[in-house]
Amino acid sequence: MRHPKPPVQHPPGHVGFRAALQFYLIDCTTLPGKMTHPIAKPAGTSFTRNMMEDSALNRWLLWMTMVLAAGIAGGADDHAIHVGRFSQMAPGAPLTGWEPMTFSKITSHTRYALVEDNGRTVLRADSRASASGMVKKVDLDPADCPVLTWEWKISNTISKGNVKQKSGDDYAARIYITFARDPGHLSFFQRARTGAIKMLYGQTPPEAALAYVWGNRAEVGSVHPSPYTDRLQLIVVESGPDHLDRWRTARRNIADDFERAFGTDPPRISGIAVMSDTDNTGESATAWYGDIVLHRKMAD
């Protein structure tokens, strides 16, 4: 298989921001869940075995906060916001407006590159026992642009993937939607902690997130809490091998999905990200992402 061009280079200061954010991740017990959350320490500090086992939660928190630090979405018109207009970019060009996201404890990163596919430009992700993503910031009320559409295809599903287990928390393709935190719904401790994060790093961590995934066995349409935190809900949009190597179009109502997953109206949307990861299972997969668009209403 031909390998894509090297991944997008990190902008100046990106690594330092990530390191500072990892240092910040202290006392994550405000997130619901059964696990004991670790205390992140600066580079060079040793970790206990239990801390290492829970490093994936830190990874999720880091990922979700980094979504808030990425570029502003552009390409808006009267009816749509073109979050990822890959088709208007040149194959091999930098992925303008998106930021790479990597994790300190994962040395193997998914490779993302703009490539040509049947006469149009798409975003290709090659994951080889690896994990990283691409993120872009938006700021809007989901009631204004509730419908998200995109195209995607994958080379294969993850054979060891399991939506209910940490060891199987890998997907050939997924799209994240993060939601801004509403200070009015936080306890005093949570407000203080959130304020400290914003003061130090200039961004507020998200309240919650949806992830639209291409699974291997889970039922299409089913909703599952992440194995790491129930503030991330996984929605299975595609599942199984029936449509491998074929472009599939997805259309989701974000507001309806959030209400179904969390039982309440959604707060403001703060970011959108793509991620193909195979680090937990050690497997390999390739995904292709077409244009990602937010719509003010359902297309006819």
C-alpha cells in the first residue's frame, strides 16, 4: 500500500501547549465514572501503574480541550457552515484551518493527508497501531445549525473493536462534536476548577461530547457511553464490513442526538474533530473523509 505524505507539521508552540495542558490535568474526579482518575505530572516525573492504566482518560480530556484551541470554522453561507471543505483543497496541500492533536504517551501517530479520490480531494487517515486526530473550532447554537452531514469510507473495521471495553475503544473512523460548558450548571468546585483552566490555558474544557463512529459489531443507531467517561457518548452510524471501500453519506441531527444521549438540550457547539485510531487493539485501518458541513435545515 502506498503511504501518504507525512502528517501536518505542528505549529510553533503546539507541543508546549500540550505539555502545559498535561501538567494541568489534576484531580479529574469531577467527571462521572467508576475509575480512579490519575494526577498528571510534568515531563520527567514517574507514574504509578494505576496512573498509567488510566492515562487514556487524560488523553480524552486533553483531546477535548484541544478541540477548543483549534482554528475557527469558515465558509459559512445562508444555509450551511462548511467545517471541512476538503474538496476545495489541493491534494498534498496543508490542511488549512485544522490543527493536529497527538498524545504524549502514544508515539505512533495516525497520518492525515489531503489526497485525490476519483477526481476530488478528500482527507485520508492511515492508522497503524496509532492514535491522533485533526480538530477545528466552531462556536454556534445547535438550534441554528442542527444538522451535520459528511461522507466517509474505510478499508476495514477493527476486528477487536468493542464499544463497551477500553481495550476495544478503537475505530477506523469517527467524528467528534464537543459542547461548551455552561457555568450555571456547575458546582462551586467545578466553577473554580474551570476558571483556573481558562486563566492558565485560555480555553474552557467542554461540557460533553458526541462521537459518531463506524463500528464493527454494534447495532447501527445504538448509543453507548465511552468506556472512559459517560460525558462522551458514542453513536454508531455505520457498522460492519458490508460497505467497505464505498463512500457513505451520513446525516445527523446533533440537537436530537444530544438530547437522546444526555437527556437534555445541548449547549453551544464548541468544536468538531476527526479521528482514526487503532492504538488499543494494535490493528491497522485507513479511512477517507469527505466534506463536513453543518446545515440550518435538513436537505430535501
